[in-house]
Amino acid sequence: MQKALRGAEGRLKTAEALGLCFFERGQFAVAATVIRRAIENEPGGDDEKIGLLYWLGRCEEEQGKKSGALGYYQRILSLDINFQDVRHRAHSLAQAGN
């Protein structure tokens, strides 16, 4: 899968899948690095990177970086209020911050 990141096609989906693999193994910092690199370096807007933003938010949340997670969730909410469970997650983090 890491070789697929070097190819031009499907880099966003490949980065998301690779990040998810690390996330599922509990390697949240590694997952965040893979996902953040794709968000920052690959062409496309937030609408094309919505899955990456979600998993980066989940990584931040798992690492106790609640304000960072909330920021990613808010970016998603501005695009699609019904994406996954992001509305619930954003609400829970906002309530915890009060």
C-alpha cells in the first residue's frame, strides 16, 4: 500500500486507507502523519479530503488533542453535516470544552 502512495492516481484514497490501517492498530501518531501529509501535499479541496479530515480528527481525539479534533470536525461540518458521526463527535467535544 505504501508503494501506491508514490503513484499519481488514487493517492488520497490510498493515504486514507493506509492511515486507517495504522489507526486500527492503535498507532494514532503514525496514522496522523500519513493523513496530514496527504491533506497538506495532495491537490484538492476539503470536499475531496473529507475522509482524511475525519480520520485525522479521530487520531487527534485518540491522542487527547481535543481542540485539534474539534477543528477538523468543524471543517467537515461546513461541508456535510451528516458525514459519519461527526456531528455527535463535534458536539461532545464542544460540550467537554465548556
